[in-house]
Amino acid sequence: MSRFDNLRMKRLFFFNFAFLIIHSFSFAQETIPQMADTFRADGKIYVVVLVLSVVFACLATYLIIIDRKLKKLEDIFSNKK
């Protein structure tokens, strides 16, 4: 494959992908999110928000713990050299 063909294939892929994304967003605008309205009317939206908040807090805590352990390991290895 020549360089021109490779560039042409990349452009074709990009434009097809962009068309697909834009096309899917146009369909997404037509639907009405009835599930969110139902959750809000029943008061269950607070449960959903609480669960998502707990999951996010757990992930953030896990990442902070991993970062601290990694810093300790980096300090140990930098002191040995």
C-alpha cells in the first residue's frame, strides 16, 4: 500500500465514523427519557444518585491508595540506586 492509499483509507474511516456518530445522535434526540421521569416521580432517582456516588467514591479511594503505594515503591527504588 502506498502512503497515499493509507492516507485515503484513514480519511474514509474517519468520515464514516463521524457520519455514524452524528447519525446516532440524531436518533437519540427523538426519544424521550421516560425511565428518568419515572424514577424522579417515584423518588428512586435519589437511590440511583446515591449508588453512583458510592461507586465513584470507592473508585477514587482505590486510586488514591494505589497512588500512595506506588509512590512508596518509587521512593524505595530511587533510594537503592
